[in-house]
Amino acid sequence: MNQAPTAPTPPSEDELRELVRTLLPSASGDGSSGGPEIRPVVDEKTPEPERGHSTWWVGDRHVLRLAHDREQSARRLRELRLRDLVRPYVGVPVPVSRGHGEWRPGLVYTLDTRLPGGAGARHKVTALGEADLAGLLTGLHAVPLRQAEAVGVPKETPRSLETLRREAGLAAKELVAADEIDATWLRPLSEAGAAQLEVRPGTAALAHRAMSAEHLVISEDGRVRGVLDWTDAVLGDPAEDIAGLARAIGSPAAVRAATLAGYGPRPCLRGLWLARCDAVLRLAGLVRRFGPGESERHTLLRTELTQAWEPILLERVSDLREEPY
């Protein structure tokens, strides 16, 4: 019988310091051995039983990440190549690698520069920030698909809105029973609307695919100062990134950014449908597993749900027109 691979033993403090000394031999700081301080990045949104350290702050300028299996290692190495490819296109900073290697046989570590700013959940995106996001979406659409495929980015079949709509409908019943949402929330998501918003051939583009609040670096003035974690990028439906932005910064801001990037009503509305169904499914999954609660994870997913369901003026499916993408 095949058994799931066990998680590797966490690195010791000495192992971490040796990795840092290898990559930053001239660094100095306030660590106990004269090097930069190394402290774990604690994800307060992850339930306590699931927490494990795989990311560390190294001083104030770097981030050390450790892969815990070979599949994750391959994605991290692909991310390094992809970031170099997209950097000239996207118009917003992406982390720069200071080095990588193996911290255990077959398991990769990467050391990146730390981008200044806070997570998207901490700062509101301003109009200038929406323009930054428009540049990001425009740049992603401009990346040549063959070049992205050459660095290892996989293709992804667009999701069926009708399938997603049905799944979200079942999940919504659970949330209604848990007094999380009102029973009328999913009524606008009709079978006819789902059919109108299915993906058309020839619309594939590079999609970040994890455009969440924690992966957007936002400055206090509301500008987008970076985009993190490119390990989930795919060649597929560009509406997935509109959906991620809708959950992260709200539907109106996401649609304004996508419209500035040249996307018409169809992909914008599809993105909203994806965001709304995903938000329902994500919160229902958390409630199903841990019950209703007031943890930071519950709060985050409730915020995503609220932001994804913010109304916009575009919501008139009958007004759809032929669009280039």
C-alpha cells in the first residue's frame, strides 16, 4: 500500500543560519551570532493545528522559504524562472531571488528580496493602485504563451460556471443554516447567466491564479508595490485573476482595474461569478470543518465573501457584446 510522504523534520536554528550565511555572507544584523535576525512568518489566518513554519523573515530585507516536498520544490524553481519572464511586462515589482539550493535532498530553499509594504488586507487600494493593477493585468495578458509554457507554466482548462454555480448553491444552504448569509444571495447566479459567461476559445492568457490579499503588497498610500507567490500561475482563464482581485479588494475596484486593462463586460462578469462562488465555497468549507467562529481565518473569509458580493453597475448580462478578450 502506498503511503503519503511524511513531512520533513523542521530545520534547526543552526541549519537556517548556515543557509543564510551561504547566501548572505556579508550580512550583519541583530541576530545572536552577528548575522541578521531570523524569525518565522506566522500565518495567523491558518488554524493552529495546521500551522507549520516554512517561511522566515531574514532581517528586514529578505524572505527565506523552504519547500516541504518535491512537487512544491518544482513549483518554487518554476516560479524563479517565471518571475524573470514577467518582470518586464507587469509594471509592478515582483520579488528578486538572492539564491536557491537544497536544504534537504530534493527539497528546495529560496531566498528572496522583501518588497516594502503591507498585505492587501491591511491597506485599501486607491485609484492609483487600481491603475497599478490594470498594468499588472495588461502585462499578464501580454506575456507570450509560448515563452510561459517554455519555463514550465502548465495549461489549465477553464472551470465550468454551471458546475461551480451548483456547488456554491449547496454550500450556500449550509451557510444559511449557520446564519452566515441570507437565503437570497445566490438568486442572481442563474443557469442562463452561467451559459452566457462560459469561456470562448482563444482567450487563454497567463494567470497568476492566486491574486489574494496576502499576495498583494500595498503601501500606505494605496499603491500596489508588488505581487507575491507565483507558484500557482497557469495558462488559462484570465477571469481567474479578476476573481482573485474581487475577493481581495472588492468587486467594484476589481472591475475598474480590469476595465482599465481592456477587459470587457464578459470576462469581468465571469470573474465576479467565480469570485462569488469561490467565496461561498471557501467559507462553507471552513465552517464545515471547524464550525462557526471568530478566528482570524473566519474573519478573512467573511471579508472575502462580502467584498466579492459588492454590487457593481456592470451586472446586466443582457448587455454583453462581442469583445476581443
